[in-house]
Amino acid sequence: MAIELRPWRRTLSTRTGSHRRFFATLIAVCFVSLTNGVALPSTQSSTEQLRSFFADEWEYQLREHPEYATYVGDKRYNDRLSDQSPAGYAHDAAHTQSQLRRLQAIPETGLSEQDGVSRQMMLQQMQSSLESFRLKEWEMPISQINGIHLDLASMYAQMPFRTTKDYESYLARMHAIPAALDQTMAVMRLGMRDHMMQPRYLLEEVPAEAEQVANAAPEKSPFAEPLKKFPEAVSRQDCERLRTAILTSIRTEVEPAYARFAVFVKTRYAPAGRGEPGVWALPDGKALYLHDVRVHTQTTETPDQIFATGMQQVQQIEQQMLALAKSQGYSDLPSFHKHIREDRDLYVKSADQLMKLYSEYEDQMRGRLPELVMRIPAMPLEVVPMDSFRAPTAVPADYSPGSTAGGRPGRVNVNLYDPTKRLTLNIEAIAYHEGLPGHHLQFATADALKDLPPFRRYSSYDSYSEGWALYAEQLAHELGYYRDPYSEYGRLQNEMWRSVRLVVDTGVHAKHWSRQQMVDFFHQHTAMDDQNINTEVDRYISWPGQALAYRLGEIKIVELRERAKQRLGSRYDVREFHQHVLDLGPVPLDVLDASITRWLDKETAAGH
């Protein structure tokens, strides 16, 4: 499962969406101002200089990446799209380099603990972004799960539609879509030239995604979603005018642009895709994978060490799974897995049943949150169907963060594609992961941290966010859920799933595994259905390193919790520990470790 982060802003990184979909990343890529970046003598204190820097760069970020501004709830630029061109990427990189020097010139002395953390995080983010640009990761802007063709079609879900101006801003963005797709194709041509390409077989899935948008009747297009219900604040006359204008834009601008994009990918781009699944096959591919591992996990471990950790975790979890299988009358895991795959009673019966299950699990957890945290965020959570145009290649469910400023709830997006082929086993665990007490609790808490610089609240570190969400699955177990043995097996399978990822991600990208080796390893160690396995391995192939974040992040959080238990003894309160973790906002794992350590040092000193 992934965070479906789709502010669809262009960054220097490869992921356009998440998870998020981010984008992946919501790493603050280019917090750059319109100054020349030269550090001048200042009479301001370090704190004043740093906060002025953050304020300037945040404004630049919102202005230059208007979709991101929409995502965080700032409506000023809702009528614009970002510059997706090669020149736009180069401009961002140049400014990032300039502003990195400006930030490095601000002394650390005199900064508070939180300001010091903010400075450290910003430095890491900017350095990482420049490394990504140097490695030309940005020249691979699309895949079967990420890209502008998906992001634009999802933009209605991020934008507000309360006034006539909101609709007019949306229409202005629609007018800009042909140019944005043309700019992206220019970037893709550079990727073809430099052999920076996703695997050919995955790129061959992209035209169908674009064609689904291009070939829809205008009224059925995802771009027509805002027309389904106008708010009362929009007059009847404006409703008719806007409806006509938006449908006309879909028919004469958006759909032809999507059709051209689909043809380009099908006839020119996909055929040039690489033959091998691993990024090792790309120019400077080894360095690129090491960079991706650092970005997504903040670990200094090598791929070989992560592979070994994964194998160890697989063996440990397998023993727990075997014990449960024996309790159900099966002597070994292969026979239990065969039973699971063949027993139709363990499969979803309908899309309605799937939606109902997710809603019920979120509802029952909502009342238990006071047992887990000291403060419950007010942001609402909705369970909604996933957009049909991305469902065939997407995960079983994912999460789209909300925004109190933008009036947007958090959403668990449930994949309703071919539901009767989906097992029910891990639905309960996925619900806790994506919603409560997982992603929604974490992101809603971060959204409410008004004292932090905005870039801290809206950053995304996969090892933190996905680590917390996987940890949340275990919290539900501690609260007494997974009462059905098959749901408990689904939880264990989810643990296995994330440990298998450590093996197969490093396997394909560092050890030159084939796609079939990845599939076989999944079949050997899980009871996952074929549809899910195929979607998963293709995701790891197209998004190197991201899948490592879940298990490594969870391991760190559990390690810190055990440390807190040992040091605080009878004064330990799990709610207080959780609140300290969440109140940092999204941070790298080394920052999380250092912050919890400082908290424990203070608590220990106070206790004595």
C-alpha cells in the first residue's frame, strides 16, 4: 500500500505523484528565492535569518509549483500549472544550488532544537534533489503508476469547488493541459536520448491509461467530475456557462492532447524502453539505486545488508505463520496457502462488500484512538472508490492526505478493479494502515502542527510515514483486533509482504534478479493472490527503493518504543510516546531517533 500523494507538482525527483501516489514524495525540492543566492553580512540573528529564508522559499515554492500550493490549501495559484519543460527542471536545479549556499551560510549557533532540525532537514532535501538531478532521474517522468497523465486526471480531487472562481480556475488549468503534456514529452525525448527509460513492458501499459481518458465521452471524463454537483454559491447561469466551457475544453483540448500523448508513448517512447527490469541497467544505475535507497529509507546500509535483513525477517515471520496454519489444521505453509488460494469463501464477493469492509474497520478504530494518542486531530476521513483510470495497475488501497486549509478530508481510496479476485485476508490490516491509526492519523496530526515551518508539515519521508502505517497494523493487534484467525493471518502476511520487499527490491535492482524470480519468491513465502503479486513486483521495478521504507521504518519505531519502555519504566505511557513521534511531523529516521533520545534524556533527568 502507498500514500496516494497527488499534488501533481513537478519536482527534480522521478515520482510525480504520492504516492504519493508522493508524491512521493513531498520532499521540498527547490526552496529557492528570486535573489541571486549570495550570502551577505547580516545583523539578523541565526534564528531570524533562518526563518526569513524559510518564509521566502515557501512563497517561491507555492508560486512556482501551483499544484503544490493547491495541495496545501493555498488557492492563489489555482489557475496555473507548473512548468514541466526541461528548461523548468534546469531552472529549479540552478536555484536550488544557489540557495543551498545561502542556507549553508546561516550559522547553527543560537538556533532552537526545532530550528536546528528544520535547517538540517532542508539541507538534506536540497542536496538530495541536486543529486537526483545530476543522475538524470527526472528524465523518467512517467511509468504505469506515476506520471502527469495520471496526476492531471486526478487534480479535481485536490481542488476546491465552492465558488464560481474555483470553477474558472479549474477551467484555466484545463486550457494549460496540452502545453503541460507537450513539455513532458520533451523531457521524455531527453530520456530516450540518454537511455533513461523505464522497462519497455511497463511503459506499454501507459497508452491504455491515457486512452481511457482520451476516449471517454466528455460527460464521463474524470475532468467532468466537478460538474456532477455545483454548490449553491454558483448561480444557475454560471452553472450552465461553466458546464458548457468545461465540456468543450474536455472535447477540444484535453482529450486530443491525451490522445497525442498516448500515440507518442505507444509508437515512439515505449518501444525505446529498457529491456532489463533493474535500474542497474541504466547509465550510472548502481549510483542511482544507492541514491534511491537513501532517499526513501535514510539508511546507510548497503543493498546487500538490506537483502540479508529481509531474509532474516522472512524466516522469523514464517515461524509465526506456520504456528497459525497448524492451529487451523494444516501441517505446513504450502498446504495452507493452497487452501487460501482455492477457497472462494476467502475472496471478496462484490465491490459493495469491499467498500463496506474498509468503512467498518475505519469506524471501529475511530473510537479507540484515545488509547493510542494524547490528542486526536479533527480532520475527517472518507472511504472512497479509487479512480478507475489508475485502478488496474494500482495497489489494493492507498491514502490521499487531506488539508484543513483546503477543506479537503483525508481519503482511503479503495481499488474496486476486478474485486472478486481479491482475498479478504489482509483487508483489515490495510484499512488500519491507510486510515486509522495509520496514514490518516499521522498526516492529519502533521497538518495541525501550525508552529512548524510549512515545509516540515507537508514533507513526506517514506520511512517515517510508511513505517508508522505498518506499525499501526501492529497497534491494532495490540488493541485486540484481527479476531478472525484469517484476518490475523492476513496481518502476518502483510508483515511478510513488507519483509519480502526488502529481498526482492534489492534483488532486482542490485543483484540482477529477473521479474520471475521476484514473483516466485512471493509465491514461496506468501499466500497473496496473483493480481496483487504482479502489481507489486511491477511497482518495485518502476519505483526503486520506495518499498524498502515500510519495514525499515517500522523496525526503527519499534526499536525506539522499546528504548522508551526501558528508560522510563513505570512512567512510560504509550500515548505520550506516540504523540512525541507524531508531533515532530514527517522527519528522516535519524532525526526521529535523535529527537526521541533527547526527550528520553530530559524525562530521565526529571525522574531522578
